[in-house]
Amino acid sequence: MKLARVIGNVVCTIKDARLTGKKILLLQEIDDTGSPCGEPLAALDAVGVGSGEMIFFVTSKEAAFPFDPDEIPTDACVLGVIDHINLSSSSAGH
């Protein structure tokens, strides 16, 4: 799982029919301090999150699991909302 912040929605006028009714979000991956890292990416929303929320997501084949038994063409999916992060001082910076 990876951490990210929702920075927007993706609107598609033409898309794979299996994505009909699925919300596509624009995510900015973040590190353990909440700072942006990497390039933004698109992901399906499996939990109903909104812009600005801190979330966790998965990539690869696991991204389609929340929609089982439907075969959804996705390689990134939001699975949960993060309320807060606690880091112990011994693990910070590692």
C-alpha cells in the first residue's frame, strides 16, 4: 500500500464500458511526512473519498480486487482514508 492525497477528479467522455459508474481520482503520492513525491496518477475510488483527503491505495493486479467479480481494467485503486499517522521517533527518517 502507498500513501497519497486526492488532488482532483478525472472526467472521461469516452472510456472502457467496464468503468461506467466508477469514480476516477487524481492522486499525488506522499511520503511519511506528508510531502509530495513522484508524479500524479489516476486511480479508481473503491471507498468514496473526496478532494484533499489523505488516502492509501494499491497498484497492480490487487487494484481490481475490490470490484470482484467484475473484471475492471485498473492498475491503481483507493482502498481507505487515513485519519492520522503516528511515527515513533526511532522509525522517523528510516
